[in-house]
Amino acid sequence: LKAGGVAGVCVDLILFPLDTVKTRLQSPQGFRKAGGFRGIYAGVPSTAIGSFPNAAAFFITYENVKSMLHHDSTSYLTPATHMVAASLGEVVACLVRVPSEVVKQRAQVSPSSSTLRILSHTLYHEGIQGLYRGYKSTVLREIPFSLVQFPLWESLKDLWSWKQGHVVDSWQSAICGAFAGGFAAAVTTPLDVAKTRIMLAKAGSSNASGNVLAALSDIWRTQGLSGLFAGVVPRMAAISLGGFIFLGTYEKTRQLLL
């Protein structure tokens, strides 16, 4: 819990400006109208509050499911174990992540409004379900992302450990995390764009229903391939660096605590 929470807070706060740029690039009104480079830390209180419990919930679930499904490390089923553990971790973590993400993204594209004002406005007009707008789309983004990132991260660590004859150090785990995160970020960008559009959609609009396929179809029809991969560069940059900080910090903190 502590290792995951510390890792989550570190990565989210350090990379917040890149995340804001990515969100504004994906916003339906466009980068400039969404705020451009102004108020780059808009929405950071929501992230600061949600980071620790979000990351802690993920790693508690991930490590426990891994230990329950534990088997011989040479088994061909090892990647499947990591996939199942990561997927269940994301489902649990999203219960914390989504409300924080909804408020954060709305603040990022409305830098003149405070986080508290956006939270109260969402609760007043949409109720608690408004804070969970995009839960399905977030889970549908995070599960494919984790299905790529975590087996790749674990495999890269195992390969490096085998090559050097001992378990990887935390900095080596961080490098593996950067490669795994960057690759996973690239291939799941269309799902991230759909999730952003759903979370930012006005109540009552077609995207507000949370239909991921409809959102993807609308983006493809109006903006084509470039729309589906809007923000891919800052997303890859943020998640590569994020993977380095997040997984490296997690491994180091875990080693110190255990």
C-alpha cells in the first residue's frame, strides 16, 4: 500500500503539466480554446488527493492476485498471471481513479474554474454518477494498457536479470517500466481519446452516454486517424517517463520497506 501510494503521488504530480497538454489536445474544442499552455496545473488538487489511494489500490490487488496465482516462474502461463493480476488491479483502482480524473480533466480544460467549484457543479447537476462518467471507458482503456505494459515490464526484468545473473536493481526496473509504458501508451491512445471525450462531454450529449465505440466512430468520422491519435506524443512521453518514475519508485520503496 505504501510503496504503491508513494509511487503514484510522485509520478502524477511530476508529470501533471504533460497530462494537461495531452488532455487539451484531445479536447473537442481544441488545444487553444481548452486553455493552451495557460493554467498548466489546473486540476492538480484532484490528482493530489486521488493519487495515493488509486495507486495503492492497484498494487495491493496486483500483488495479491499474483501471489494467489503463483506458479513456477518458467511456466508459459506467467504472462497470463500478470495480465489477470493487472486487469483486476485496474478494475479496483478505477473506483478511485475515475472521480478524480473527471474533476481533473474538466479543470484542465476550464483553467478559470477551481477544482472545488467543478466538483460541486458536477455533483449538483449530475449527481454521484457524474463523477463516474467514463468509468467503463477508463476500464476499457486501462485493461488493454495493463495487458501490454505489465507482462512486458515483467518479461524485460526477467530477461535483464537472466543476462546479468542477479535480480534487477530498482533503476533497471525503472528503465524496463519506461519501455513498457511507452509502447503500451502508443497502442492504446485511441481508447484514451475516447475516454477524454466522454468525460468532457456535456450532460445529455451523445458522448455523455459513455459508449466507447460510438465515441471512437465519431472521432474517426470527423477527424480521421489524426483525431484517434491526438496527443499521442505527450501521452507517450508522459507515460514513458511515468513508467520510469512509477515502477522504479515502487520497486525502490518496496525494497526499503521490506
